[in-house]
Amino acid sequence: MRTNTDSIAQSRAFHQDRPLVQLRNVHLAFGANQVLKGIDMDIRKGQAVSIVGPSGSGKSTILRCITGLVHPEQGEIYVGGVDVRALTSEQALIQLRKNIGFVFQQYNLFPHLTVLQNLTVAPIKVAGVSPEQAQATAYELLRKVRLAGKEHAYPGQLSGGQQQRVAIARALAMRPDLILFDEVTSALDPETVGEVLTVISDLVSDGMTCVLVTHEMRFAEEVSDEVYFTEAGRIVESGPPEQIFHAPQSERTRTFLQRALGKTGVEHPPTMDVLPAIDFKGIQFSY
Amino acid sequence: MGSNSIFGYLWAWLPALLRGLWVNIEISVLAMLLGTMLGLVIGAVSLSQARGLRMLTRWYVLLFRNAPILILIYFTTYVFPFELNIFSWTFPFPDWIKVVIGLGLPASANVAEIFRGAVQSIPSTQWESAQSLAFTRAQIFRIIVLPQCIRRMMPAWMNLYAGITMSTSLASLVGVHDVVEMATIASNTVARTDFTILIYFTLLLLFFMYCYPIARLTRSLEKKHAN
């Protein structure tokens, strides 16, 4: 974790073996609606962690807690040894967020800026990188997400999958210590899901710490070091993907996975070159 | 074309009409300038956290958006003095300035609403994603929200501009020598029914030629924005 002046004292207390992200007994309610009911989680540097579970189980809220977009009323959250709940000033939250990338379901690119500007605006204005350096990094990242040549396009001119890859590059441009992915393929057309997952799996191979909230079970199984299954604001079960997907301890996990894997019939492939054929009531759609 | 042909008269009066039209254009531009500057300030205040200020701007907007423009023009004409004396300086307050204010007030109320609507129409997800990139609130407003607002405001602003331009024709009622006043003088001087008909058609055409391009531009901006 990069040190910044605000967190030096806290970083000293942060041991090398301590997880990068640590949640202990986190509770959060929106009004009368209890969303998180005691979440414990450890994410180590370089790990890829997936959070799966039914809609409304609080998966996305966990990510929002980590980056300080929402404030739990109880529990502890540490990111790189910094106590997130203690950060009240805007400046302190900004120091935290400089180190955390966030990719949203709806991409949320800035529609009035070109792809290149989307990638450079935060490094220049927030991190104080020189425009030349920021552009060089942006070009490099666009190659990485396989979008070289789209620098001067506006987000509205790109497909969903392309926009999402720009959003990933935008998060990477701040050189974060970890990236949070919030159902990043849920809003995409089936044919563009693969290209986004390919980019994420590249990042995981590069050793980037990734936390994925996802409905792509096969993908979660393939890339994760650890999988958390959440339901109704609690973590029902966590462990290596082999355990969660093939030998779940909990009946609830088993039921969910049966439904999740059986529901669509076809799981989106993690790579672009394997394309699905859908058989629907005798009518075949081949891609 | 003989000198007593109505087109001959029109030709003779055209320079005066165009001078009058120039007054209308000046009034519309100044009224929109005043209305935009004042409206942006009022619109920004209407988004502030302070409840008292918010209520104040709300009432301002309600009052001036719902007032007939003719009444506002009469209001400023008769409420404001014709000159202002501050110590030994005298500032004349001609009627055309009063019309600028009379049109600028409703324009500002409308601009305030357009601005408030534009800011609120920017999805909260834009704020969230900018926050995640570690922008401060002030930076988000300046770099992310405001530029998007300007785009969204343009069609409505141009519409207002066309509306205010048309309303400048009311200036003649308080003695401003605008294009309508010129047409009335010409009509009374020539004193021929056929010429009167012609000159009012000309008047329609002049306003059309000024406002139609604005409307077309607005439409194309709206189309562009829809994509």
C-alpha cells in the first residue's frame, strides 16, 4: 500500500501479514432495512475474491463500505491498515479512494469526455500526474483492455462491453492497490460479457487484488482464490472455489448454486474465442 | 416601381424598420445576458443547503415565471425612476433599459429553473463514479456535472431566447423606438390600408427571420443531445 501522510501512523501499526482489506462484524441499515448483519471478510494482497449470492443479499453494499461510499453503523473496516469508519473528512476519504478502483454495473463513464479524457482526468486532477504521463499511461491501458484506437471516441459511441472495458482502464489509471467490481457484466449483452471477463482475468493473472461481486459463477470459480456466499446480509459460507462450487457445506449455498447454474442454461464463457450456442425450444442460436 | 407603389414606400421605410429591429435585437441580447447571469446565481442558490435561501429563490422563480411579461414591462417602466441621482452624478434610466430589466427578470427565473433541472438531471451515479476516482465535491461539480449541464441547458436556453426576442415587441408599448413602433409610424404616415397590411406582413417576416434559425438550431441541438 502506498503511504500517504494522513495514514502513516496507522500504516505503522499495519503488519505485513495483515490482510489488505479486513471487515469485522459490519452492520449497516438503510432506514428500517437491515442490509448487512455482521460481515467478516479478509482480502489479502494479490488475491481475487468473489462475492456471490442472491440479489439483495448485500453484495454491492459490501463494496460500497470498503470504499467509504456508505458508512456502516457497527463493525470495523480496515483497508491497508487504515480504519475506514474513522475517516470523516472529505480529504481523508479521498486519500483512501486514491488506492481503490471501483467499476460499476452501469459503467458510469463521463459522457462529455472522450475515452482518453475519461482515463486521464482523475490522474491529472486528483493524483497530480503530468498530462503527458497520464496520456502515455492511458494509451498503454487501452492496449491492455484491447481498445487501442478508441482514444478519441465518446462513451456513447461504444458498445456496452467496450464502455465497461474503458471503465476498468479508468480505474486502473489511478494505479490502485485493489479494484472492486460491482456486477460489471450484469448490464451487458451476452455477446460482450466474454470480452470484459477476459480483461478481468488478465488483471487477476497480473496479481492485481480484485474483489468481484458477480453472477458469473463459472468465471468466479475459474479466477477466484476465495469465494464468499452471502444471503440476507450474512456470509453463509466462504472458502476456496472448489469447496463452494463442488462441495458446499451449507444447504443454502447448494440450493442457490443449483438455481444459479440451472437458470440460464448457458454460462457465459470467460474468453472471447469460445462462443455459445443457445438451444431454445428446438430453435438454435449459434454465435 | 413608382414612388406611390406600396413597395416603393416599403423600400423607403426599410432602413427605419431595420434600425428598429436592431433595437429589438439589442434588448433581447441584453435581457438574456442579464437573465442568464442572474438566473445562474439564483439557480445555484436554489440548490444550496440553506433552507431559507432555497425558499427565497423558490418564491423569486414562482413570482417571475408566472407574471405576464407585459405587466413586468409596465412594472419596471413605472416603478423605476427615469433618472438616478447619486450625489452629484446623474444616471439616466431610459425606457429601453427598463424593458431590458422587465424582460431580464422573467428570463432569470426561467434560467434558474433550467439550471436547477439540468443539475438535478445528472444521474447520481456520475457523482458516485467521480467520488470513487477520489475527486472532491467541488471538482465533481466543476469538471463532471457543470459541463454536462451546459449541454442539457442549451436547447431550453435557446427556446427562452427566442421567446424573449418575440416579447421585445412589447417594448413599443412603453415608448421604445423598436421595429413595431417604426411600423406603426410608417403605417400612420403613409396612411394607406394596403401599405399597412404589407408592413405588418414585413414585420412578421422580420421576426420570423430572426427567431426561426434559433428554433432550428435548438431542434438540432436537441437531436444531438438525444443521442
